[in-house]
Amino acid sequence: MIGVYFSGAGNTKYCVEYVLNQLDSNGASYAIESEGVIAAAKSGDEIVFAYPVYYSNLPKIVREFIVSNAELWRGKKIFVIATMGLFSGDGAGCSARLFKKYGAKILGGLHLKMPDCIGDVRLLKKSLDENRKTILKAEHKMDLAINKINNGKFPKEGLNFFYRIAGAFGQRLYFSGKTKHYYTKIRTDESKCVKCGLCVSLCPMSNIVIADTVVYRDKCTMCYRCFANCPKQAITIIGKHVYEQCKFDNYK
């Protein structure tokens, strides 16, 4: 069994590896931007595919990865994991419909609430204790799902018509533009930035260039990696202030 994932702040990476390690001790996971992901996915018949949900939709980088590798999914058996900060509706179904279109069989879907990575919007922030409790609940839910899978019954979250209605009217119809195009409004506080280059190396889109100033190439997928890891808290994305650098390692 192979794990394929996209993860910004580390939540989704943790979840796919948690599930995969218990379902297949020999399984290995790969980020969608890694060099070996295509070869690995070709070699396995069963795939655990995981990503965070943005505005009840797929991150643009995930959608493009699925579509650009359409032939890869034919005949594959795929279990979808969707992580979320607040709400997803049909988070797993967003990719499942694409995979089915390209000839894959969907084994099931699982929705997992994890700490929100958007650290520049105060409304979304929770205490360290609350975030740790959220992770414990997710681990418990994964344990239950793994037990069901080992007994031949996959969870089906996000896959039916009612989930799709919830996703559409919950957020997707109102915020479709947020994921239809790449984001272009990242800001750097030049008075704080020391041009260390960490954001450049972490960006999955190769969207950041450091010259005399920090330059963004209008291809941000809003993963918040640069934001969460900037040592000087110089980057903001949706909001204008850094309230918390939210990454999974901070909560464990």
C-alpha cells in the first residue's frame, strides 16, 4: 500500500502516515511534489491519498496533480483522507469524483479535523491544549477507521450526495474563486525578513525568489509552509498579522 499526500503545516502528513503504518507495515508515503511519487504510485495497486480541504474544495495543487496524471489512476484502489480545520462537507468526495472519472475504484473516505494552519486570522486560533485535544480525537477516529478497514469495511465519509450538497452550500459555491486560481497576495515585512531562503526551499510551487527583495510568482497554493516556518515571522498570506505559526510539530 502506498501513501500519496499533500501537506502544508504537517497535519495531513501525520494522518496519512498514522493510517498507513497500521494498515501496512511495509507501506511508504510520498508528497505529491516529491520526485519519487509517480513511480511509487505506479508500483502500488492500493493508494491512501490525503490532502487538506480548502473552502470545501481541493487545493489547486492537488487538483492539478490528479488531472495531470489522469492515466495513473486507472485500475487503482484509492482510500481518500481529507483533513480540515473547521468544515469540509464532501472533502473526500472532491477527489473521489475525479479519481472515478479516470478509472479508479474508491474504497472509502475519511474526514479528520486537525488544528487549523491559518495563523494570520485571529478568529481561527485555538489554545495549545485545544489543538492537542483535537489531535487526540483525530487519532481515536483513525483507530476506529483502521479497525473497520481491517474487518473489510471502509468508512465512506464525504462520498454520497448529501455530503456533496453540504460541501457546495457550506462553502464551495461562495468561495470557488479561492481554489480556482492560485493565490497572489502574499506579503513580506521587509523590515523583519533576513533573506534566509527557508521559504524558498519549502515552497511546493517554487513560487518564491529572493533577490534584493522577496518576489512571489503568483502561484501560491495557500499551504502556509512559508508562513509557519519563517524564523522572523515576516510572512502573512490571508491576514495581515502573525498570531501563531501553526505547524503540527508544535502540538506534539
